[in-house]
Amino acid sequence: MTAADPDLLPYEMGLEPGLEPGFDVPALPGASEDEIETPALVVDLDAMEANLRAMAERNAAAGVKLRAHAKSHRSPELALEQIRIGGAIGVCCQKIAEAEAMVRGGVRDVFVTNEIVDPRKMARAARLARQARVIVMCDDARVLADWSAAAISHDVTLEMAVEIDCGTHLCGVDPGEPAADLAARVAATPGLRFAGLQAYHGAAQHIRDADERRAAIEAAADAVRLTLTALEARGLPCPMVGGAGTGSWEFEAASGVWTEMQCGSYLFMDADYQRVAAAEGQGLGAFANSLFLMATVISKRPGRAVCDAGLKVTSLESGPPRIEGVPGARVIGCSDEHGRIEDPEDRLDVGDRVRLIPGHCDPTVNLHAWIVGLRRGRVERLIRVAARGRSL
């Protein structure tokens, strides 16, 4: 059976009935790379699995746990591979809908690393906790009564972490006494159990200079230590300190403070992390770009080209995608359906296929229903982005 059997392959490969290339999916399993219809999001499975193993080995060597962040891929299938191949104990999610998709897909340990203040979403989290381990968090005592009501009404005890502001100045209670006070309130609230601290310094992830990034994490570690001292004074054990990301995890792991690393982008990498890696010349070099946006040149003029990948298939907030393997060519902008390419050496022509490395993998993945899993030039499988667009 080949990729030319659209009526049979979807059933045989576990896909939804009726899927066919050019309508629902960019290609079916068995197709060659050249047969993938563009624009399409493609993952090099060998490179991705090498990234999984590299992160597992490094976390094990550092003596910390990995709770991989699923917001980078929004796919239960990839979350399970992060656990099975990559040694993760579970995953993080940013949204309740994302967590629901993970649990429905077989993930049994989920930490929702975002503030939730809507009682309806609290009820959903409590319902989910009947099926899997679900950790939630807060930075404000005013939400505790609603969280308690949700837990009690669904006959569960919800694990709750306290988020501290360790430098990003986005969410989080002040470290030290204010955080310890909130933790004591959590521990005393019916239906809740204090799970530990969330200390994620998101702003540090893409600092180009490694010494500056290290200094930012050292300051964050001081904030965590201050909070741990305050917790100890109250006799409150702290089972977990979560945080870290792909750009900084080595510093958190070496601090002796964090117990769980919450890296996500290491699975795919992207052009912006590639720029960080080039600037630092150290740890990030262990991870290769495995995620690509496959595009086709649809128009050509001297010195410039246009491809079929625009804003509807790639995000630009971290800069444009980088073109792989075409010296001198670079994406200089996008409109809805088009990518504008500067091609000073006129290496590209109409019909040429190009691999683009997204500037930021997380929001780019969220624009796609499927990721094409490619191994040695052949489509091996399709990976559903099950939580695509699920932001409630």
C-alpha cells in the first residue's frame, strides 16, 4: 500500500476517516518529502528524538526531574514521547483546555502553570483531577475560596503551588514572607494541598549573553531561597520547586534550588533559540532544530522571491523564520499568505521548495492542525496538534 491510497490509509494509520492529502493533511504516511503539499509543518523525527534523549541525559546527570512543557507542541502524542523517550515525569500546560487534551490523550501527570481565576475553569480542573494528577497554582489568596469549592464539589484534593515573581514581573506573589503567608493559607484551605513553589523566570530565556542570563537566574535563586527559609520557619515542607526553560535550565539545575525543569522548546528548537545558542556557544548547542516549515517558491524576480508561507502558518513576534541551506537568502517579511524572501544571489526559482526554521516554535505550532513526521526523507506519521486553538 502506498500514499496514493487515500481511501484506506487514514483508517490503517489511525487517522480520522476521510483524510486525504491536499484537503485535510499535507501528506499521508509513505509519501516522500517532495510529495508533501506546502505550506506544511514538518518535524525531523531523528533530530527530535535525539533532542529528547539529550535532555533526559542532562537532567539525570544534574540530579533534577524534567516536567516537559507541552505548550510548545500541544500534542498528547509528543507529550507521551517526552515521558517515554525523554524521561519526563509529566508535563506542564498553560491552559485548562490544553490540560484536558493531554489527559484525554493518555498523559497522567499535568501541572497547569498559569493563574486561573474563573470558577468555571476551576471546576474543569477539579473534574480533570478525578482522572489524572493535576497540579494548579495561585498568586493571590482571594481565589482560594473558589478553588476550595471546586475541589470539594468534585470530591478531590487539588495540589496547589504558589507562584513567586522571581524576575519576570508578570504573575507571582512577592518572594519571602508574602509567598510563605500565601502557602500557609493554601495549606489551611479545605480541598487544597500545598504542592510547592513555581519560580519561572521567563524573561531570562532569550537573553543573548550567557553571563547575563546566569546572573538573572542567580537572582531568581536568591528569591526562591528567601521563600524556602520563610516556609521552613512556618514548618511548611516544600515538596517541589518548578521552573526553568530551554534557555536557562542548566543554571537552575546547578543551583541546588529547583527540583523540576519545565523545558519545552528543546524538543523542536527554533530560530530565536538558535541565535541564543550562537551567542553563548555552550549548552543549547546540544539540541538541533527539528521543526521546519516546508514552503514553495511561487514567484521570482531578480534579487527576490515569494513563497507560500505567510502569517497564517508562522509567527513573527520573535523575528522571521530562517531559511535553511540557501546561502544569502533570508525572509524579510510576511503577509497573510506570502513570505517575502531576499535572494541576492538568485539561488531560488519558481517551484523550489525551501525549509524554514520558525522564529518561535510555540505560536507557530498552534497555527497547524498536523505536524508531518519525517524520517530520512519519508513521511512516517502524522502528529495531531490536538490542543490547537484550545485556549480556554
